[in-house]
Amino acid sequence: MGNQEAPNPKEPPALWELAALFAFIGVTSFGGGLTAYIRRLVVSQKRWLTDEEFLPGLGLVQLLPGANVVGLSVYIGNHLRGPIGSIVALTSMITPPFILVCCLGFLYFHAGTTTDTKALLAGVTAAACGLMASMVFEAGQKAIKGIFDVFLILLTFALVRVAHLHVPYVIMIVAPIAIWWHRPRTGKQKVESTGAEQ
Amino acid sequence: MIRTFLQLAGLFSALSLSAFGGGKVVLPSMHQAAVSEYAWMTDQQFVDLFSISMAAPGPSMMVVSLVGLKACLSYGFWFAILGAFIATVAMFVPSSILVFIAGKWWDSWEESPWRRSIQQAILPISTGLILAATWIIAKTSIHSIPTVIMAAVALALMLFTKINPVLMMGVAGAISWFFLR
């Protein structure tokens, strides 16, 4: 695998190297900018993949459901070492944070609601709220290309908060409308074979 | 008990395949199921667990493990861990299998104009869902002047600086503990 590719003539990394890197990503990763972080580690530092190999994977995981970082671990693992590589990358990335949050969870339920934990969590939840709000701004900036996008955002919000529909159903309702609106088109006609921008 | 395991597996595998734009877009469903439909926890506990998972390092959706843990907590320690494990596997595995399978056809599909269309179409939906998630968190976490100020400062820091969110949440917790206890 990868032997004839000129820019990347090395042997693929051993499974333990893959596990070590993704465990590292797992415990150091957080929130936005993560894909850039993974790219720096895997493409620039380790040189396991070239940009030509990495970027299609990024495009793929951005389109599919699931966290980008999780999808990338599967894609990179598979690219380097096949299905086993995927499994190793995914499990080594998820396991350390899993153990950590379980410990925190037991601590939370064991400690109960004392004045101390209440005061501490008031700050943490308020900060989490600010963090989520910042994600609304970041996502909105990319999403809003016209007034119809604002309508789609509000429609989605209303279906969840007012109609209390579950997310899968909301997507089934809104996605066809949104895809129809953003369909590929040239001028006023729908032409499927050209790659023209709307 | 078995029923709880099946509920966790069913809920999170369905959400796994719906998480277009990342795990946080399915938070409203998770909240609705965990608090209203299955009554695994209170509103306050859900928001606390979500915030704990955000404050801890790791992929942002580790709240899934905590929901599984709480759902099975009354059955004992080991069952709580098993519940957390089932929820986590159900959340991460189906979407990963999809990446794995779709990767095989991706090359032939990458150049299609429909790819851009779908990518742009997903964005307003995920924005609306994250807005709904933020609403849920805000409803419970914002209840006094100090919490309003902290949330506003956190928002400003995230938008205008490159501060590490884990660090920011730790500092917010410490400040709040110092002044509000």
C-alpha cells in the first residue's frame, strides 16, 4: 500500500503508532478547529498522508453524519492500515475520554448537590452555554447565503422546539427543501451535469 | 434493565446517523429522550452532565456516555458502566461504518455538483439544531445576573480570542465557586 506514491514512499505506520497518535488526539482534542489540528499532526508532522489523500477524507466526513474528528479517525485509519486501522484509530481515540467522563460522572452523582458543586457547576454550565452560542454564530456565518437560509434555520428550530419533533424527522422534513433550494443550477434552469455555482 | 439497554442502543444509533454537522446537532433529541420520554434524569442533571462533558478533553459528544451511565446508574456500578459503553458504541459506530462504506464510492462522487449542494443545504439545518441545543442549555443554566455575565463573557471569548475552551470552562467553574458558594 502506498509504495508507488512518490511523495509518500514510507512504510505505513505500525498499529501501535496509530493507536498512540489517536489516543493523543482524543485527550487533547476539543471543539472547533480540530480538523486543522489533525491535519497538522497527520499530514505536516507525521507525514503519514499527503494533502491529496487527506482533503478528500475531510470532504467526506463533513458531508456524512457524526463528529468530523471521529469520521477522520476512521478514514485515516482505513487509509493507512485498512479496516483494522479504522478500528484501532477509533477505539484508541474514544477510550481515554470515555474513562475520564465516566469517572467525572460517578464523581458528580456521588458528590450530589452541595453548595460547592452547585456553585462550581453554575459557572461551568454558563460557560458551556456561551460556548454553544458561539457555535451558533460560527455555523450561521457559513450557512446564511440568503434570506431563505434564515427561514430554514428558523423552520428547523421551530420543528424541534415548538413541534417537539426528534432530529431524524426534522432532517427528513427540512433536508429535501434545503437541497432543492441549493440544487446545482445554471441560470434559471436545472442542469445536472455542469458544475456551475448558483 | 435489558429494556434500558435496548432504549439506549436504539436512541443513540438513530441519532448517530442523524448527526449532520457533528454530535451537538442531536442534543435536542437526546435531551427530550433522556428527560421527558424515558425520565432518566432531571433537566438540571442533563445540563450539568452536558457541561461536564464539554469541560473535559475529548470529542465533544462524550455526553452520550454520561447519559448511558445515568440511565443505568440505579442498577449498580458495573451496569452503569455497561450502559455508558452501550450508549457510546451506539453513537460512534453506525456513523463510522457509514464513513467506511461511503469512502469506497467517494472518489467517483467527489466532483459531482450535488456534493456542494448538499453540503450547503446541511448548514442551515445544523445551525437551527445547534440553536435549539443552545436554547435548552440556556434555559437551565442562565438563571441569575452572574450566570448571564459569565455566559456573555464566554461567548465573547470564544468569538474574539483563541482561548482553549477547556481552560475557559475550568476558569469559569473556579470563579463561580469562589464567588457563589
